[in-house]
Amino acid sequence: MSKPILIFDSGLGGLTIYQALQQAMPGLAYHYLADSARLPYGLLTEQALTEGCVALIETYVKQAQVQLVVIACNTASTAILDVLRNRLSIPIVGVVPAIKPAAELSASGCIALLATTATIQRPYTDELIEKFASHCHVQKIACPELVHMAEEKYRYGYADTIQLQQLLGAVDPLVDTLVLGCTHFPILHAEIAACFSKKMRIVDSREAIVRRVRSLVDSQTEHPVSVYTDTSAVDSALFEKLVTKGFTKITSSFEAAPQEQYEMGSFKAV
Ligand code: DGL
């Protein structure tokens, strides 16, 4: 039986990556780890972000015998990938803004990157733009508000489209391709598309991550399971949503670090 894949994010955004992977490779076992206790990552210092994520992921990987980790968070990936790869011997797949496909697809040569403030400011993002989109005009737009909007939409099905419209009013009229550089943002894909009167191409990193993981994983397991663990409380709305997404074990663990605090398979209702 193959070992599980661990998908990690600050909250529910990485579930967009989980869903793409689960759909493409339903025979694998998936563990999802949400660090909701520290959401949003976009507001943490790089040091606090790195130390917390590395401790949490290392502990989980040892506990659950994971074969591969997907850092399903642009904000974390653009900061912690090198540190984590130096500490773990298993493959670590990072999710970074889909600048390359956007630059290839854009006809106007004008693209916009929507991401958290931290991702927008990271040198890693500038290097991606320099490497893959130096021939384009790239408008970088920090929209941390969309993280909470996406969390709300995932749990309760509601998004404040007036606020969204105001935020996206900043997009340059010449832009024809929008990069969703935060894994939370595809949760708002339909609402984002509806903010534009013209046809806007909207790209994210899901396809690339599916291809990368497919090339790295072991054979399928006979009993695929999906396990969800959160460093914060799981309320009943989220619990019900997760069940519909195929999670059979849902755990709420209130502490981030020591391994005995993981209670795999149990659910503390709030
Ligand atoms: N989902 C995250 C990302 O892709 C982070 C959101 C946040 O915690 O600020 O960047």
C-alpha cells in the first residue's frame, strides 16, 4: 500500500489543490493539514512563517509516514521551500504563481497577478516574472481581503461581490490574463470572472501541480482515504462541507507543534 500525500495550507485554499489531485488520482491517499490557527499567512513575518510551517510539517510527516508534501500555499512556498527541502528527504512540491502559462497565453502582453501582500513583495515572485514574463507588463495586485472572502465562501457559500468588484477595479484595462497567485482565490473563480465585462483569461497553478505530483508518486493504494487535520477548531458548517468533499477522518487539533497532540481520526466538535 502506498503512503499518503500531505497537502498543506494556512487554511482552506489548498483544498482547491486537493480537489484537483483527488479528481486526477482518486486511487491515492490524501492527508490535508490546515494551519487555520495562524491564518492569514500573508500577514506573518517571513521568519515566523518559516519556523511555524517547518515545525508543523516535519512533525506531521514523521507521524503519518507521508511519501510527498505539497505546499499548497503560494505565500508559504515562496518563503520555505529551500529550508524544508534541506530538512526532509521526501519530495516537496511547491505552489507558486502561474506566471509562465499566463505569459504564454496573454495576447495583449499585459497580465495581472492577484496574491497576498507577502507573495507580491517576495523576491521569489520578481524572479518568476523576470524569468518567464520579462516581455510582458505584469501588474502586481495585493488583495489579502480575498483570503477571508474565500474562507467564507467555502464554508457558507456566500461572497461579498460588491467588495470584490471594488478590489478588482484596480486591474488595468489592458490586462487580458489574470493569475490567481493564492490557492484561496480559485474558490472565488466564478465571482472574479463576473467582475469583468470582457472575457478575462484566469489561470492558476492546479494543472501544473497535478502533472508534477503524478510524475513523483508511488502506485495507488487499495484503500484510498482522505484525512483532514486543522490547527484550529472545525465548525459544523466546515465539517459538513468536508464530508461532501470525501474526507472520512476530520480532526481538530488546537496546538501546532508536539506530535502527541495530533489525534488522527477523531473530531472535537465545537
Ligand atoms: N492560500 C495561501 C496562498 O496561496 C495563503 C493565504 C494566507 O494565509 O494569507 O498564498
